[in-house]
Amino acid sequence: MTLWFAILVGAAVTYLTKLSGYAVPARWLANPRMTRVAGAITVALLSALTVMNTFAAGAGLVLDARLAALVVAALALWARLPFLLVVVLGAVAAGAVRWWG
């Protein structure tokens, strides 16, 4: 029962946090500094999520096919290839490393 209580409390807090966004004055959101901060936070959170999903396995550090996929995808993005091709190249790289090793 404690787990369900934690899930319900988490859902309520999430909902109230999203709902509180409507209380922020529009002029605060139009501020250029707020736009830069929101963009920086988005990039930082996405980077942290990518690193955690690439290098973590439980509590340990792992270097496996996910690293190869990330490197190939990063190079494809750097070359400004279309996003679908980036995803396919990353998947092919991960598959090739897993097949080879």
C-alpha cells in the first residue's frame, strides 16, 4: 500500500507543478533570459538522460554497443544528416558491435 501511496503523491505533485505554470505571468515568460535558461535546462536534462542510458547498468559503469551507437549518431548529427538516418545509423552500429563482439 505504501508504493501506491507514493505513486499517487508523485502524480499529484506532478499535476500541481504543471498546473502552477499557468500562474506565471506572461511577461516573465517573454523575458529573453527565461528563454535562454529554459533552452539550457532542456539540453542539460537531455544530455544527462543520454549519458545515464549509455554508460549505466545498475550501479556500475558499462562500455558496450550503446557507446558505439552514440558515437555514430553524434557523428551523423555533426554531418547534419536527417534525423531518421541518424537513428538508423545508430541502430546499425549497435547491432554490428553486438554481432561482432
